[in-house]
Amino acid sequence: MNDKDQRVAVVTGASSGIGAASARGLAAAGYAVVLTARRAERIEAIAKELRDAGHAASAHRLDVTDRAAVNAFAGSLARCDVLVANAGAAHGADPVESGDPADWLAMYQVNVLGTLHTTQALLPALIASGAGTVVVMSSTAAHQAYEGGGGYVAAKHGTHAIAATLRLELNGRPVRVIELAPGMVRTDEFAVNRMRGDSDRAAAVYAGVDEPLTAEDVADAVVWAVTRPAHVNVDLMVLRPLAQAAQHKVHRKH
């Protein structure tokens, strides 16, 4: 796939949105990119796009909640220098009082256990690289609760806990742990999936908001953080659009 000396970046959840944009950005920065996601056709198309543009890229179908599959994937790699643990999902916007436990479990499995599985499986290679980087994609929801977000907030708090704890535990070893916490990001799928395909409810999330963040905005931050000198660790980067001053404070035009 790449020159044996070329650094390799694995991106999970790379079939769309922030993951796809991060894969494109890291490829442009000179990394050999391995795109993973459950939708094989999507990541294969993006990998081909990158190869056609002269970059090193490959696709590997992967469900990050399947530990055996994650272990097999990790074992197939000759090296790994960067992991962008981006795979995640939100289901529903119900209050805690009436939230569906199945939604909470699904969010925990992909956001928390998915991050745990991929990080654990790839850590030996990241350490062996001599200058590894783990990017954990959390959310402003990892740091501030909001009504209707209980299950997602709980899951992203778990993701944040992995990053914060891992950074302490790896101290003294050559692996950086970076947490990116985006606020309001408008992508083609996230809000629609969260609202179970209801495009009107999804559009209402962004109604009147001048320029929500894009996937490319977040990917730009991923690439910047990853490409800092190896001794520089960006512990936590919070990204919000100008219109969003806080989780609950959003300026909307009328």
C-alpha cells in the first residue's frame, strides 16, 4: 500500500463526515491512510479517490464493536503511527425519563467500547512506531450535559474518560493522546441518523444558525494536531462555530 517508511494513519468511521474528511486531510499531509467503516463500498470509493490523486490509501471493512474483527484488522497491519478513533453515533433526543435503554446501549457500544477496542488493539503498533498518536473524537457533549442528550452525553463522557485516563497511563511512553471535542457540526448524515431519518427534525437542529462547523473544519484540526512535533501534545481541543458560545447558547437568525 505504501513505502515501508511512510507513516500510516488508521481512521475509523471513515465512510462519511468527519472521518472521511480526516482521511482526505491526512492523505494530503503525506500519510498512508487506512479507512475503516462498516460500509465497504463507501470507504473503497474514497480510497480509490485518494489513490487516483496520487496518495497511498486502502479500505478495510470494520465494525469497531466487534472485538475479534478489530483484533484481526490490527494484526493485518505492518505498522500504525496514528489512530483517529472517530467512529461514533447518536440515537434519539429523548429525555432521560423516557429514553430507550437500547439506544443508550448502542451509543455506549460504538462510542466507548469501539474506541476502547481499536485503541487497545493498535497500541502495540503505536508504541512500536516510536512516535504514535491517538486522536479520540469526543464532543462538547463530553464536557457539558444538555436536555435531550442524556444517552449521547453519557457515552461521550465515557469517550473523554478513555482519553484522559490513557494519557496518564501512557506517560513516559512515546504515544500522544489527543482529544478533539467538536460542537455543532453540520454533516450529511449525523443529525438525520440521530432523528431516525426525520430530515425536518434534523434540519431544525441547525435552523437559523450562521455557518455551523463542517466536517472539513474538524478534519483541519485533526491534521494540525497530528502534525505537531512529536513532543507537542494537544491534550484537548474544543471546536465550535462562532454562533455557538456554549452547548446551550446558540445564536439563531430569525
